Amino acid sequence: MKAALALLAALALLAAVLLVFSPPAAAQPVAASEIRQALVEIADGIDRVVLDAKGAARGDYDWQAGEWRDYEIAWHSGQAIEGLLAAYHVTGEKRFLDRARQAGDFWIGLEIKSGPFRGMIAAAHGDRLGRLINFTTVSNGTAGLFHLARVTGEPGYADVAARAITWLYRNTKVPGHELYYNILDPDTGRIWTDKSPHHAVAKAGVEQVARPNIEGSPFLDACLHLDLDALCKAHDRLAVATMERQDANGLWMAFEPNNPVDGTVHPRFNTWNAEAMLRQWVRSKERRFLDAALKTARANLRMMRADGSFDYVQNVNGTRGSSAPTGSASAFAGILWLGLRDEGFTEFDPQIHAVARWLTANRFPADHPDPNLRGLVIERRIKGGKILQRDLGNPFAARFLALYAGAFPP
């Protein structure tokens, strides 16, 4: 009954709000003026809605309850910084830099100063995981801090991020594997090596408690900031091991949040790994890394609709949902395609334009009756009978649109 009610609620919402359009998938660039306007409006959404008064990301918005709920706040705040900086680089509007700096101040204020996790970030996962820390809540949330340090000339942002990454490098490696444990418990000071909150088994296997965790290339960023060669070597080894674990279909189904049992595919996880593969290609010029990125880029092409929409519900058998459009997944796929375009691959251009059209069209208006939705890119999940609007669409969309503006100038 609950499932039926949830479905009815979702269908009613889709019918009543009429905000998810299906713009034409014509393979034509979106006008530069339209891209710039959308970028400013999306960055305004980050400023006014995504971040709270302290500069912390607000998480997931429960539409029915009218409440924001904490969810990986450190990670989401790091993404917001990247989105604001992208808008700042294109527009030169200092207000976006100032807001990014405030979010950076919040982020570095999470540094743990004592105890076994000293040097780490108190990056609580939130939701059902409570205070538990996920490796990637810290690691792929740090890119914005390194970027912010470069833009402002204030190394403190990068210093804190690099300390956290160095702690993860020194403490979470799985012996005998190029994998890193996922979950840390700040209340006990322990790293979970034989259990996982995502797998209901008595004793979890190594692939259930650990992943490559190369998302965001954190070891490389920290190495370049600290000039610590051990971190660069760790990144290089991890890049090789991650590339070798890629499935023929371009995905990494062995690791959560993919699910090898039922074939569920997470809409962003594989793109994170592919982004690291592309970055390693640029670093090493070894063709195998470029090929790995291309495999994922083509997998995203299969999963995305022609209009540029990317539903959260995906499966390796080719089925996909239709009620959870995920702007961040569309934008992130586009970011990967734009990176490959820089390497000479123009095969993705029609879908890049489709993503640009979808992101500019599928946003809540700035005068929406609910102030919690104003200016947000559609990022919907239906979870446990609740309809959620996530805050992630805007940061990824801002990054994509800034890159798009540079790739397709007027």
C-alpha cells in the first residue's frame, strides 16, 4: 500500500508541477547568452538555496514535509564550492567567489583536532548512517578546496584538505589490495574492515567494505599541493588497479553504490572513476586510461535519453526509470564528454548539446511559491515513499555550463 501511495504521489507531482520538460534533442549548440543567463541563475540557486547562512550545503529537501535533511554535508558543500567557482570564472561576479569562500571556511572548520582521527574531517554521512564517515564524503569533496586555494591565494583551504587525504592514505588502505576502506566511525575511532552499512551480511567481503575510492583523484591533488611523491605513486597504482577492474560495459559493477546482484547502476559513480581515468591519461599519456574513460562515456550515452535527461534508476539490462530525473548525472556525463572533446573526440557533441538544453530548461523558477525550490535544477528521488529534491543538480550544472561556454563560444 505504501509503495502504491508513493507512486501515486509521484505521478500526481509530475502531472501537477509540469516542470520536467522534454526539449528537442537537436544537435545544435545552445546560444551563449542563454548559457550565461542559466549559469548565473543556477549559481544564484547555490547561493540562496543550496547553502545555508553558514555556507554549509543543506542536503535533501523532503517535499511533503517541507524540511531539509542532512545528507553528506561536507561532500555537497565541496561540490557547491566548485559550482560557485565555475560561475565566478565565467562571469567575474565576486559575490560567487565570496560565497565559495564562506563554504570553504565552513568545510575547513570540520577538521578534527585530536584523537585517532586527528587531521580528518568530521564529515558525517547523515541520513540512516548518522555520524559515520564515508571515505568519499571527504575525498571527492576536496577538489573545491584545492581550487579555492588557487583562486584566492590562501593555501589554508588546500592544507586542510590535503591533511585529510593524507590521513586516509595512511590509515584506510586494504592490505594486499589496491582498495581503500569505505566507512570510519568517529565515535569508536575504528575503521570498518568486516562490515558495511550497505550490505546486510554477517561478515562482509573486501569488495563490500572497500572500493578503489579514486573518485575526485584525491591522492593526486594532495600530492601536487604537498609535493609528496608517495601520494602521486599511490594515485598511479590506484589508477592502474581501477582501470583493470573496469567491466567490458564501461562500468565498475563490483563496487557499491552499483549493485552486482540485481544490476542496479548508480548514475554518477562510474563517471567519477572515468573522470579519474581521463585525468590519468592526461598525466601519463597511456592510451589504456583514455580507452577506459571512453568506455564509460559511451555507457552514459546508452543510459541517457536523447533529450539529455538521466534518470536515477538504471540497470545493466537496459531498463531505466522515468520519475527521478537527476540533473547532476546529466551534467557530470556532459563534463566527461567535454573532457574527451578536448582530447579530440567529437562523437558526443549532439548529446552534449542535449544536456545543455535539458539543464537550461529543467529548473524551478526563481519565483516558485516554495522558496526551498527556487532556482534549483531538477534532481528528484523517490525514496521510502518520500519525494526528495536534492541540492546536487546546481553545482554539477554550473560546472558543465562553464565548460560548455568555453567549448562552444559564440
